[in-house]
Amino acid sequence: MIPLQLQSALGLLALAALAWAVGGFRRPLPWRTIATGLALQIILGAALLHIPPLRAAFSVAGRVVDALARATQAGTSLVFGYLGGAPLPFAEARPGGAFILFFQALPIVLLVGAISALLYHWRVLPALVRVMSRALRAAFGVSGACGVSVAANVFTGMVEATLFIRPWLASLSRSELLVVMTAGLATISGNMLVIYAAMLAPAVPDAAGQLLAASLVSAPAAILAARLMLPGETAPESADIEAPRLYDSAMDALTRGTSDGLSLLLNIMAGLIVFVALVALANMIIQPLTGLTLESIAGVLLWPLAIAMGIAPEDATAAARLLGIRGVVNEFVAYLEMAGPAGAELAPRTRLILSWALCGFANFASVGIMVAGMGALCPERRAGIVRLGLPALLAATIACCMTGATVGLLSP
């Protein structure tokens, strides 16, 4: 039996080869692109995991998430009473029975949405995006617009990130359009990162820092997977790209950020209800006929990807099932299960790899959101955006698994 770290290393190469094979075998294997992409992922992951000052930043990120969660609970307790986390007026019949997801966990979206808008207005987020985009442009030779959008996806939502480059969307090559879409699906937004970190805190040490590191590593992974699937021309260089001014004042940013957060909160609630219901309905049809569920089917189909990430064979089926839940439903439900009893049965190494690998919007519902949002921003490219929807989902899934394999390579 090979060491699990070596399994992850071989898996990284296998995942890169899979992305290239999906794009067609007739092209020569672009070893330079593969070497650059994998090296950047490993170096970035090693720095985030093993350099003491950066490791210390993980605990800071964890304290920030905890502070945001406690601050949000103060608001929900006032508005919703014991439904929102205030002391119960009765004895709890079973531990955790009083926890209500919508009233206690999800409202943090409102606070983070307001703070994110404020940081954008103060030009903090655009400055971070600018620094990261330069590094990506130097490493992969993508255009300025493409690099900015990929970098923005680490901190903002997949549709919001394209607002940074709205004037240049029409001029992107087809290859770079796939890069932009893949990056949107392979990363998560800052507000969702905070929610997932709060959910995973009991199951994964330094959950906030781990998810932040995963989102950062997924940026070069997304470019690599998309470039291997669809190589092509780089769009004409767009000079210095300035993030558009979205708000008139700090108060405008706070109010509109809160409003956007409310819209996101309601969309999350509706999406969870509908997609969990659809999966349950599909299982009601499939299970009597075959004895299988969508989750068990995913556990078989995605088992090789779990092995490629360096997960031990005894955990691979359960890990593949969580990957399948993320793809069929969404990452929220996958993380919810991982934070529960099902995750407790997994080895700590498996939980760490999955916390990185599930850190992306790589699911069918997000493809629909992205296609609709980008199509509205750039109507003249709508047909091309629609055609790239499913390839972007596949590339993003491979990129997220590369991210999981990276932490598997770097962890005991």
C-alpha cells in the first residue's frame, strides 16, 4: 500500500491528465502549463500550511469568524428570541433540538454582506484582488481582465466577480471565458466561507483558515484545469483594470450590502428546500427500482476522485458520497453532513482534505446562477456562456479535487 502523501501526489498528476483528456487527446500534453500550475498550488499550499506567521493568521481568522457569529446571534436573539439563540424558556428535550438553521446559522450572511460591501467601498477588496491578479497573470499568461476576475472570485461571489471586468467580458477569448467561469465555480465567496467555517469548527481545526487557504489554492487550480480542457488565445491585454464604484457612501454600502445579503439568504433557503426535495424525490423513484440512491451512485462514480486526493480506501466511498452531494445539491448540504455524525466517522486527514475539496460552488444550481448572471452582464456572449456551463462545472470539480489533493500531499 503506497503512502497517502504519495497517493495525493500521483492523484494531482492524474487529475491534470484527466482535464487534458476531457479536452481531447489529439493535443500535445502541455507539460509547462501543468508544471507551473501544480507548482503554484503546492508552493501556495505549503506556505499557508507551514509558514508560522501564516499559520498564526489561521487562528486570527477563526477568532474573526467566532466574533461575527456571536455578533450575529446578538441580533437574531433580539429579533427572533429563543428561535435565534436566546435562552430557552423550556427544557431542551434532546441536545441540539432547539437549533434552527434559518434563524441561527444563516443570518450571518446579512452581517458579512454588509461588511463585505463596506470593505469594497473602502477599496480594501479591490486592492487584494489587484495584488493576486498580477501573480496569476505572471504565472499563467492570462490577460488582465481574466486574472482580475479569477482573483476576485476568491473574495466575492461568482457573478459579483465578473462585475470587476464587465467592460472586457465581450473581448475575452473562449478559453479565457471558460477560465472565468471555472474560477467562479471552484471557489466560494467570503460570506459563505464564514458560514461554512462556523459550521465546520467542531469537526476541522482552524476551519476558517483552512477554507481561506483552500479558496486561494483553488484559483491557480481553476486556471490550470480550464487551460488543460480548452487551450486558446489570450485576449488583447487590457491595461490597468479599476474595480467599478458601486456605492455612493459608506452608509450606502452598508444598506445595499445588507439588502444583497437578504437576497442571498432567501436564495440559500429556497435553494436548500428545492434541491434537497428534488434529490429526495429522485431517490423515491430510483430506490424502489434499483435499490440505489443518487448519493450511493455518486459514491461509485466519484470514488476514483476521492482516491486521487489521497483519501484512505476505507473512507473513499463516504468521501465520494459527499462530493456527489456537493455536485447534485450544493456544498452547503455536503458541509452540513460532514459537520454531523457522518463526518465524525471519518479520519481527521479525510475531513481536512474534504474541507478543502468541497470549498467551491461546483454544482448544477450554481451553473444556472452563473449562466443567468453572466448572460445578463454580456448578452452578446450569452450563447457561448451557456455552451460552456457544463464544461466549466467539470473543470471546477477537477480543480476542487486538485485542491484537496494538494492539502493531502502536504499533510500527514
